[in-house]
Amino acid sequence: MRARNGNKINLLFNVTPSVLEEYRDPILAALARRSIDAGAGLLGEIAPEDADYIIHATGGPIADFAPFTNARAVLSLWAGVEKIVGNTTLTQPLCRMVDDGLRQGMVEWVVGHVLRAHLGMDRYVCEKPRTWEQHVPPLAGDRSVTVLGLGELGAAAAKALAQLGFRVTGWSRSPREVAGIRCLAGPDSLPQALAAAEILVGLLPQTPETIDLLNAERLALLPRGSFVVNAGRGTLIVDAALIAALDSGQIARATLDVFRTEPVPQDHPFWSHPGVTISPHIAAATRASTAAEKIAENVARAESGQPLLHVVNRALSY
């Protein structure tokens, strides 16, 4: 395959210098394996009119995408695009990251923390009681888990939990079908999904409809003493409502990987609350080795006239 007009294509990285250092060589190598000659650099090293593709990650300096008149697509290194999808200057197609490494990382994190809640591991690992108290957990088949969000990550996590024997319900805004999962959809079915959630897993993207979705009223629909595991977006749960639900015993424990402000401010009550475990946004990290292949695949498709993969629907915000 030849690059456009036989010349190098230019990848403009709208990222921090450290992200450029991590991703540039793997992406260029992945393109070279596809016989695509490419160069890469930051703004200032590549003129706006010379950028063929923009590689984007949160923290990059570009907020106005209008000058990049020849850019064929903006390719996100992250799965979440809520901080860019509403940018009115962005007229180029925006593609989110859907990556095997990211998916597997999320599955492993979710399964690990669901099992931690299910088996009551904190009782013995963290609390270390000095009395011989045998609390035998139920088998997975006797525990119901609800996964909010049945996209790439949510569906994969739901299937992994079902394979362990959990009774899994999945909920999404629009109808989905996932083998082995009871799938519910739409706002009218949300109370039913929450009522089934002895363990609730949040894997929804941030959209206007999902912000503050889990407020006090909806947290009250969970079975008393349930567990919350959130690795989607921090805006899903109203912080004060979660603290109140923990204090009342409505929720037994919450493990949170995502937050409204990151890093979590030192004075936030999550740090000191005995029922909250803070995980520092590590559930599904993008890994350069696998993500580079996905970026290169989309560039190759565009260069050969094929449709881009994982184009964001601006109306849905994902």
C-alpha cells in the first residue's frame, strides 16, 4: 500500500509529550507492517494543514480542530470520548479506542472485584478479625449481578461473570442481545435491573442521560446490603447519595475506579470512609502494544477507502 500521493502521511499527536513518547514508535511500527510510510509529531512539528490524522488523548493542547482541514479522522487512544465529543469545532470523524488489551484488562478487574465482594474477602484480608468466625459465601449461582452498560467492555465483563456461574442481568439504554445474559433496556426497565443487583457493576459511558443516574432514589432500589463496583465513569453515581447509602447499610461496600475529579481530592470523604475502596483509574488502561495495531488498522482502512471502525455517534456521545 502506498501513502497518499506516494508521500508520507502525517500523524499529529494531540497528546502530552510523555504519551507521544510511549505511543509514537509502536504506532509507526504497526503502520510500517502495513506498508504505510508515516511520520509523527506534536503541534508545531507538523503544520495544521499537513496533518492527515490526529491521534488524540486527554491533556493534548489542541482544543480548536477547525484549522486541520485535511485531517481525515481524529483517532482516540482512550475508550472514553466524553471530553471531546461535544467540541463544536470537531468536524472530522471521531473514532474511539476498542482494543483487546483494554477489554481484557477491564474483564480481569471487574471479575476480581466482583469475586472480592462475593467471597467477602475484605473480612479476612483487610479487617483481620481475631475471632474464629466462619462466614461461608453463597455459590456464584446463588448471587445475582447486574452490569449497567452492554457495550464492548460491559458485554465482555457480563459474559465472563456468567461463565463463573453468576446470575447476570445486563442493562443498556438501547436493546442488546448477549448470549447467556438477561438483557434489559431503556429507562422503564432500570428499576428491575437495579432490584436484581446484589452486586452492581457500572460500565456505562458518560452521556447526558447517565450523569447522576445512580442517585439516592435509585440506590434505594438495590437489595439492602448490596455491593457497588464502578469502573465506567465517576459521574454515574451521586457521591453524597453513595456515602449516605453506605452509612445506612443500604450498600455494604463500594469499589470505585472512576471519579468526578481525578485524582480524588485529599479532603474527599471517599478516602476515609471504611466502606469505600479507591482504585486509581486502572481498571482498563490502554496499552501501547495493542492499541497501536488498532490505530494502524483504522489508518489503513481510511487510506484504502474503507469505512473507519468505531466511529462515535455524536448524538449518543459514544
